[in-house]
Amino acid sequence: MRFFFTLLMVLCLFFSCSDKNLNQIDVSNINVDFSVKRYDVDFYNATPKNLPTLKLTYPYLFPKEFTDSIVFSKVNNKEEQELFAETQKIYKDFSSEEIELTSLFKHVKYYNPKFKEPNVITILSNIDYDSRVIYADSLLLVSLDVYLGDNHPFYGDYPKYIKQNNTKNHIPVDVANSIIDKQLASSIKRDFIAKMVYEGKKMYLLDMYLPAVSDQEKIGYSQDKINWARTNEEQIWMYFIDNKLLFNTDTKLNQRFLENAPFSKFYTDQDNLSPGRIGVWIGWQIVRSYMKHNDVSLQELLKIDESDLFNKSKYKPKK
């Protein structure tokens, strides 16, 4: 009896570990070469003497309209210096973030051998959370002042669903998303199910590129919101079916279920318990089911028609 109990425990541990390491791959032999330049540090320590060198180092950040007088009005601005000081408290040393970005770039390159890792430039954007990360082929701009922590007083007036992702843990996710947006061609499909699957493809790429990052961090939900999504997956799916939404082309569904928002809009008195972008969550589970039941590469996944993917996904929501 003791033998069978021990065997059962070993099998449970094995399958538990297998689930956790499902997307783990060996990238130790993947070489990446990129630099990290601290424009934020260089800019807010600028002097009339070193400004010419600064312009030569970062020519893409000094347009002709950006005169020396404008530069030093910003450098000497009390509020901007305070923002810089707060950022330095957290990011004086950027080495741990560089390690995470190295891992991310290696994973992207593993699946996309032609990927050329960009050089990273840290900047301040006066807390422009719509421009957290800007990826332009050879350059990646990261606005560090958007990642000071969800409880930082600078974010006091921000909605909770926005500032909960203003943490250093979310930097790799935003960087990965900026790369994915360049890799995945826009879909011309207008029906709701196709849009969900398209967003699900993006989320599945996050699974592959950031295997050590939690689902909660990847989709940007709080713990209670992700618990709600998991618990109510079947009910969400049935709502979409019962209300004939899957093949509906109404663009209002984007705002209700796909775009960033404090909650999804089912038009019930319990909506505030749900997370926003619940259609993205469902699309993610559909793509995961498809990849579980179909032997295709990641590149093939990106090319497959969204409707065809759904039909072959064998998706069954968890009860």
C-alpha cells in the first residue's frame, strides 16, 4: 500500500513539473548582442559642456526643433528632476532588467532565427503609459517612469487597472508585446471569434517568449481578476454563444471585451467583478487548445486563418 501511495505522489509531482516546464526550452546556446544606454541618466545630468557629445550619442532623440534652451529648461525643471530622482531609486542599477531582456531576446531568436535584437535605451516620458515601450527595429525605448510600482504616489489618480501594471515585473511583458506587434500581421477578419483568436495568438507568443512569467503578469490581471476568469470560463463562453456574439461583427464588442478597461461589459450588475479584455483571455485559451491538439510550429500558428484555427482547436471551456 505504501508503495502505491509513493508511486502516486511521484507521478503527481512529475506531471506537475511537466505542466510548469511545458514551454521551457534551452536557449543557452542562442547568442544575442545588444547594448543598454541610459539616456535618462545622461540627459538629466547634461551640462553645456557635454551636451554636444550627448547629441552625437543619441541623434534620434534630438530633433532640430529641440534647441539647447529647451533641453536645459527640461533638465533644470524641478518636477522633472524629481521624477528622475524617483526613477533612480529603483533603476540606478538596470542589470537585473538587462538579464530579463537577454532571456526574452534569446527566446524570440530561438523561434525566429532572423530576429535582430534591438539596442535598449532607457528614457523618461513624463509617465506616458500609452508609450511605455517603443520598438523601432534596431532600437527599443523603455520609459522607466511608468514602472515605479503600482502604489507609487505619482500614479495616485490613475485607474487601478492601469497602475497595477506599472511595476518593474511588467517591463519584459511590454517589451515582448512591442516585438509581437511587429511580428504578427494585422487580421482583416471582422467577426468577434476571429478577433478573439487573433488576440489569443499574441498571448500564446507571450507564453513562448516569457515561459517563466505568470499568466497573471502576461495578461495584466490582478489575482482576484484572474481567479474570476478561470472560475467563470464556461459561463463566459456560454454568454458569447447564447447572445450570438461569436460571428457578430459589431465593433462595440471590441470595447466591451477586447480593449483595456477596468471590467468587461456583460451588462449585468456583476460586471465590476470581471476583468477587462475577457475576450482576449478566451482567445488565449482557444489558441492554447489548438496548439495542444495540432502539431504545428510557432511560425505556422501565426499564418493560420483565425476561423480555421478555431474550428480545429477542440476548445472546451473549463467548468
